[in-house]
Amino acid sequence: MILQIPVDYLQSVTSERGVSDAELEALLMALDGQSTAEIAGQLGISNIAVRKRLGEVYRKFNIIGRGPGKLAELRHIVLSMYQGGPTQAVFNPPERTTTAAPLSSPPRRKDLTEAPDVSNFYGRSQELKELDQWVLQDSCRLVGVLGLGGTGKTTLSVQLAKRSEDEFDYVIWRSLRNAPPIQDLLTQLLQTFSNQKKLDIPPDLNSRISRLIEYLRKNDSLIVFDDFESILKSEELAGQYRKEYEGYRELLKRIAEANHNSCLMLISSEKPADLALLQSDKVRTLTLSGSEEVCREILKEKNFTGEKAWPTLIDRYGANPLAIKIISATITEVFQGHVTEFTKDTTSYFADSLNDLLGAQFGRLSESETEIMYWLALEGEPMSLATFRDELVLPISQSELLKTLASLDRRSLIEKTSLSGETLFSLQPLIMKYIRGRFIEQVCEEIRELVKTQKLDNLQLLRTHDITQGVEVKPKNIPPILKAIKDKLLQSKMFSNPTSVEEPLNILTQIVGKLDGKSRLEIQYAEDNLNTLITVLKEDLNS
């Protein structure tokens, strides 16, 4: 061997430190100058498995740190021990040297410049362990980390990438927030793998993907695509690629099906539709939901008081870590860190940045998805498929309904439970409050425009949704949504001036008259909703 040390001596010193036969086998080949890929080929195992065996040897020799210098240091240690005599019993690791012999295996490279800086990482130990297993042990080729915005997908993935630096030849992070064309992204990746040397980039997409896969075979690599939803269509059912980005579908398919030990990880608030078709032992997805543990750690870090009120706060915002971080600013600035006061004085407070976060997700929905989200928010209770079919007024078949619910599931916007063998669909508290608030705003805007223009075309939500929620409306029994609409209208300029009350109410009454005699299919819920609103507004104004 290169170090000119008898194998039996090496066997003896490694055995003293608990090195297994399999670990010694890999070590002998590495010390003989063979690369990780060559060792893996001869032993019939993955490159990652080779690195794990060598990593165990380094640990047992108390060699710490990262990078390829560990094998050079081991060479130096073993040679020093051998020159000191085979009977040397005490292990005293020498000082590290900067003149270690170079390795024959390629240097590890990382490019995490586009990854966010994650200074604190809380909880998620089970999820991290699961990703570790998939990426490092099971050699999954394609992994999706999915979930609603703010659940911590990116934070978790950054943690995994940092932990995996020693296990891969390359660790590369790319954000798709600005939706880079697939050809440009592939060019960047090929340049990274070629160490920025000038290379002949194939002109067509398939050839570039093939070249990338060649690199992934030669170099065990972890590539992360963050913000993957940016290249997917909005205002349509979830998971479909934008027209000019359909090449990403081919990239995912080729990486999932090719034989290699690298991994492509996707971070997305929306699951690509084709990911379900690619699902296999080498293609897996992890969906993150809220985490009470993470939220508690955030509140603890802020040194907030009122710990008994923390569960109420966390539940109110769906245990969404980002939502808790956003709300924490208000708790600090207005309530001086007193969570009890905040929960007592506010019920559905949404900071602007939280509205923006949820608004961006809601703005991607199709018409049928929006309809279902509104019905779930109005109902307030889990709904079955039968209930949807009875109450939805959009002309939608059962097949379309199932597709729409599946799409909302891919967006992580609905929750599913089972009761007596029947699947029920609902919204988590954070989403429900946001959708209700949005519904109330839009209904009030419809009424303002209706009074202003007297055009029936302005009736949208009032026509398609029952704001009474099937409840018989009485003075002391007004449904919450209807009460919120009434209160908001009474605060508006239309009704704030007592002298101007009669005119808008008369206009609404005239509009109801125009609906009289029209078919139920044409007016749907509009006439009942307007009559109910007029009644409760008059009662409130006259009281």
C-alpha cells in the first residue's frame, strides 16, 4: 500500500479502536489511493455508504472537522504510530499538519449562496431524521418538502443541507423565486459541476439533462430547488407547470428514473401534479404542518410572559411558525410581550405581512377552489362530499369536485378527517379566519357597488353563498358571518349618517323587487341574502 505499512499492523491498530471488517475494507482501498466512486463500484455499495464507513473510522480515531483532509490526517496518524513502534499502546493524535498528502478523491464543493441564513433551528427532530433516512441512507433521487407557507420547509431543508455537506461531493441550492428558464438553470448547474471551466453546453434540453445526470452519476450530489411553486400555474388547479416551464417536468422525470446516488430536493407550497405519478421507493414527499413545539420555542426566545395563554395564541394561528413570528412583533410593540393581554384584546388580528403571506397563496386558486374555500369558511364545520354537492351552486360535476379537493390538498390548504367511514374536509383556524375576513370584505364591497350602480351584475358572493348558513335569523340569533357583515356595513359611510340610512336601504329593497319572479337557478341565494340583510340592518338602526 501507499504508506508502506503492513496490513496486519493496520488491522491491529484499527481493531483496538473498534473498526469493523467492512470499515477496514473501505479504509484499505482509500489509503491505496482509490476514489469513493471506485471503492463503491468494487464493493457494490453506494458512494454515500462508502463515506459513512470511512466516517466511522475517522470518528474512532478522534479525527474531527470536515472535508477531504481527514483521510490525509489518518495517513499521518497511522504512519506516525507505525514509526513509533508496533507495540505503542497509547494513542496520542499528532498536531494537524498543513503538508498532508493530497487525496485522489475529488474535493467536496458546496454552493449555498442562494440559501437563506438560518441562525436558529427549533424542533422538527422527527422530520429531520426522516429526511436524513431518505436522502443519506435510502439514496432517494427525488424528495419533495411541501406545506403551507410559513411552516418551516426552507428552514428544515437548510438544516439538512448543512448536515449533509460531508456526505456529498456537491451540495447546491437554487431558488426558483424569480422563475429561471430551465435551460438557464441547467447551464448554471453544468458550470458548477465543471468547476466553472469553459465547456461545450449542449443546445437542446434533453442533452443538457443527460449531461447533468452524467455528473450526478460521477459525483454524489444534493441539489435543492426552493420556491418551486413559482414555476407552476396560478388561478388553475394546483400542480400544473406554466407553459414556458414544462421542461422542469422532464427534468424531474429523468432524475427520478435514472440510476444514480444523487438527490434533487424540491421545496414548495404546492405539490407538482406529476410528483404523485413518480412516487416510488426512490421518490418520496414530506408534508409539513404547523408545529406547536417550534412555536413555543419562538415565544420562549422572545421572553414573552403569560405562558398559560401560549396554547391559545398558537392554536389561533394554526401553529404556523412564521405567523407566530409575525404576530410576535405586535405583541412586543403594543403589548410589551404580554401574550395574555394580546389574546384577550384581539380575536382575529392579521398583521399586513401575514395578510400578504396568505393572500399570495389564496390568489393562486382557481374559481372552483375559491368557491370551496368560501363554503368551508362559512360552514365552520367539516363538510362531506354529499354536503358540497347539495350546497355548491357552481355547475360542477362530482369528478370536478374531487379534482378540486385534490388540488386544495396539494396546496396544503384543507384538512381531512374520517368519521364513520366518511371523509370530511375542513380548514385550520388560521386559514378559516383569513378566508372569512376576505369573504366579509368582498360581500360589503358588493353591497356598496350595488347601492351605487344598482346593477345586478355586482351580485357575486351574495348570489352563490348562503350567508345565513341555513340558520333561522332572529334578533338574538344572527349567524357570525352575517353579524360581521352587518357590523361592517353599519360602520361604513353608507350607513354611518342617520339621515342617509333610508336611501341605501330603499335601493336594496328595490333591487330585491327586481329579483322577484326570477328562477331559483338564476338568482340562487341573492334574494334570501338581501332580504335578511335589509331586515337585520333596519332592526339595528331602529333599536
